[in-house]
Amino acid sequence: MGALRVLNGILSHPLNRPARAAAVGRLIRWQLAARAMRSGIALPFVDDTVLLARHGMTGATGNWYCGLHEHVEMAFVLHILRPGALFVDVGANIGSYTILAAATGADVVAIEPIPSTFENLAANVALNGFGARVVRWHGGVGDRAGTLHFTAAHDTMNHVVDGDDGEPSISVEVRPLDDILGGRRPRLIKIDVEGYELPVLRGASAALADPDLLALVVETNGSGARYGVDGHEIFALLGRFGFEPVGYDPFSHRLGDAGPNGDNTIFVRDAEQVAALCAGAPRYRLVNGTI
């Protein structure tokens, strides 16, 4: 059932529609190669970048199968950034968003709490020669400094847990995002922390108030319910700082009205400036075309 779901996802992915057979070919090649090379394989990504992937890394392999696994949000990151702009990747995982942002020439602050995942993030940054432009911070993000427990065995789904709930966990240092940034001024922030987004935003009031910050990509899939968070609280908090949810067409590079919430929501402030940046963005080469 899982294999059929993956195949259906690949065949229906918008970036694969012009060449579905080639996409299936990438799936087959990966399944054969991953079992033969357990040490990892450098898969082509955006332009001349690569992602080091191993069997079970669903985020990295999704980009290999589909060009950009989350094609709307990832294309938005590519199109709004320029050389010298700052991108902040909260919950960077192995670095898919970090590497594509660095591919634009942007600087990056990449934050990842899980030790083994942080090692993979660091490996991807080094493999692509981006060490001078990517600041890596090994820890978690919240609304106050302290320590939290995280799961460590769920790949892209690792999250904060109560240390007494019986789930195997690790203890991780946590700091507010404003403290981690130390006065750095991002243009774009991506937050994917499996439901812990609201505390992250509460610890980022200085960044949110900074006019240099034009947009955020925030996970809004309802997983905050595990912490008693109503998803509307995220929209309300960002609204107080002037951010509104929008839709994005990655093929025309145009902003539009926000549709039904998917896993992530794009929030922008100064929509006119954001629209101009996206409209003027260069095209980037993927494994299945350009965007």
C-alpha cells in the first residue's frame, strides 16, 4: 500500500506531468541503488547542487522523484531570494530548503535539533561548498531558553514530546529565534517543527517586526493540536505583524489568493514587493525541467 501511494504521488505531481515515465525511472533507479549503496548517494537537486540521501530519507528522495517535493513552497523560496538575502530554516532536517536557498546565492541560518539529522545537514552543506554562507545551529527553537525533549527516530516527523510520555526521546537545548539570529535580518523564514510553530513564532517578535522580513513559510497542517494549539492562533499572531496568507503559482511566478490550507501556508507582508521579486526571478534547473 505504501509503495502504491508513493507511485501515485509521483505520477500526479505537477512537475512530473510532462514526463511521468522518466519520474518512474528515477524511482526504480533509486530503489535499486539505495539497497546497494548504504553509505548514501548524492542525488542531483537544484541547478548544480546535490542532496546526500540514504534509504528511508523521504524528504531527499521526494525531491529526486519530483524535482521539488513541496513544489509551491520550494519554488517560492527560490523565487523570492536573491544573492545576499538571508533565509532562516527552522527545522532544517537534512537541508533540502537550506541547499535550495543557498543555490540562489542567499545566506542561510539552518537550525536542526536532532544530532544524526544535523550531521546529515552539515554533510549536505559541505558537499555543496556552501559552508561560508550557511550558519548551522544545533538545537531547538521555542519561546524561551531551556531544554526540551524531542523524538529522534521519525525522519522528517521528529517533534517535541513530554519526557514522561513513554516515547523514546533526547534532551535538546532550546532558544528563542531572536536570540539565535542575534540581530541578523532575514528576508524569509521557513518553520517546519511538527506542530511547535506557535512557540517558535512567539520567540521571534523582533524578527517578525523587522521590515526586512517579507515572508514566511509555516507548517499549518493541524499538528499543533498535540500541544493544545489551535491553528488559527498562528494566523492571528502573524496578522498582528502585518502578514497575510497567500497562494502562489510556481509556474507563472505570481501571487494569488490563499486556497484551502495544505501542509504549509505562505504568509507575506508588502505583497507588491514580494510579487515583483518573484516575477523577476531567474529560472532554476531541476531533474525534471526548470521552474
